[in-house]
Amino acid sequence: MNHARIGRVLEKMRAAGLPQMIVTDPLSIRYLTGADIFPGERMLALLLREDGAHTFFVNILFPEPACGLPVVRFSDTDDGPALIAEKLIDGCPVGVDKTWQARFLLRLMELRPGEYRNGSECIDWVRAVKDEEEREKMRVSSAVNDACMAEFVAALHPGATEKELEEEFIRIYAKHGCEGVSFTPIVGFGKNAADPHHGNDGTKLEKGMCVLLDVGGIYDGYCSDMTRTFFTAEPTDEERKVYELVKAANEAAKAIIRPGVKLCDIDAAARNVIASAGYGDQFTHRLGHFIGLEDHEYGDVSANFDRPVEEGMCFSIEPGVYLEGKFGVRIEDLVIVTKDGCEVLNHYPKQLTVLDLWK
Ligand SMILES: [Mn+2]
């Protein structure tokens, strides 16, 4: 078990008035205990208590975790929530993380009536602030993504379809030692790039189409995520203007990041650049999301989050402008907040690039 991380969660629980908390997200459990158990539909739970009497509940189908915590084992025919109920402190509220299946929580509430609260932020905001070991893993993962991006660009060729490039990109990540992809790579050609979450299809690359690549791999447990947009012919005036605008928005956001600045103000810094050029309505999503063990972790860089950022937080900065039926541009980097600014994890170039594929 990781005492420092569990200690940080206990501090947040104290501040939230939660003497006990049930953590069930397998990635949070791995983060806190080192136990790598993905239980599927079965129950897995880590009960954290402020008095230190933590308990780990693990089905006998999975190997006994050697993490130094008392473990309660159970079988498929046991009543898992009943075992948890026995270890709860009487009369005290119980925090529960946001992903626990309702059928387990509702059963526990029936067995042990009382106050239950969404305590997920006690773990989510701890995961949001990367420790030294994690910062280094995020740097390495993004360096791998930079190297893969160079190979993705080299793999582009006239007539290639989005779908076949998706498959090729997944092979390239595997070749670079990734365990998997952070998400299915997004390959958007021309007007498909105007759909921020385009599902790759049989569209063939033709001269003049823009190419939007939103890609990330999982390396040593940590996700990368980067977007670049390229042109395949001399851009039109509008394409050039939009590209430079999105790039300026990306840079404006990064320029104000330092501890104490609010997430919503970072979003506004980028959004104002785009809105003042008249494209505010075409920037249809939040500026960014937290990232780490998962591609999208809790916490948005958006108007909905006024939390001040802290040194060690890691999130994406990904402004975009989408012109339906025409083209789209998104430019995304990951950053880690430092003591007086931010460290940009992606080094793949961002200047407007025309790929000469029809030589
Ligand atoms: Mn992203």
C-alpha cells in the first residue's frame, strides 16, 4: 500500500467530515494499494477509516493481494455488502466513490441505514495531483506519444482511409511498448474533422483535406493524449486564420497557468481568444480534462470548475474550432502545473504544417 497517498485521502476525508469511505474504482484501488484487480461485475471495495482500521474486500477468485492491509475474502454466493456493513463505524456518515454499482450501494443502504455521501472528490482530487513518480511517468508517456505522432504522420498517404490509419496507429503504439491506447485514435479528414468525436470511417484522404489526429497511448500505466491538425494543400485564408486562432488560444491558456489560478479562468483565457475573433459558438466543448491512470479523470478545465490549480496537477489544453461541413482544427497538449507556471509534456511541433503527400 502507498502510505503517502492513503494519508492524503484521509486528510481530504477529515476535511469533508467523512470518518469512513468506500473506494471501489479499480484504478483508485491500484493507486492506493498496488493491487491490480479488475473484477468486472463482481464487488471489489477498499474501506478507508480515519482510525486506520482499513479493510480490503476481495473475491476469492482473485489472488490474495499482498498490500499489507487486512483482507476480507468472499465467494460469489456471499453477500458482499453485508461483509462491508460489519466493518463500518456505527452512526457515522459513509463516503462512497462515484463509480460503485448501484446494486451494491443500495443493498448496503438497506442493511445499514444511515447517511451516505458521494465522497469521490476525496480520492479524485488526490489522484489529480501527481506525485514525483507519476509526473515522470506522464512525461515518459507523452514522449512516447510524440514519437508515435511522427510515425502517424509518416503513415499518411493519398487514398488512405481513416479506419485503416486507426488500425495502423494502434499497431504503432504497440510497437513503442504501449499496453494499449488511451482511447480509439480519432482520425478526421476534411469535414469529418468538424465533428470533435468523429468515428473513423471509410473516408479516403484527398488532397486539400485537413487531417485531425487526436491520439494517446497507455505507457507504464499512464495515459497520453495529444491532438494535431495538418493540411494537405496550401490552406485557404479561413483555414489559416482558424488554425492560428486555435494555436493562439492554446498558448493563451498555457501562459496563465500557475498555482492558484482557477480552472474556469484557464478555460476563459482560451475561449476569449476564440470568441473575440467571432468563433465562440464553434468552440463547442470544455478546454480540457484531467488525465493520468485514465484518459479522462475527474476535473474539467471549464466554466464549471472554479477550483484553483495546484502544483502537480495534470490536464489537457485542447481548444478547437469546428466549421460544420467544412473543416475543424483542434490543438491539444498535456501540462503539469509547476510552482510558477506549467510544464508542457508534448513537444511535437504546433506550427501550421502543409504535408506534401502528392509528390
Ligand atoms: Mn483530450
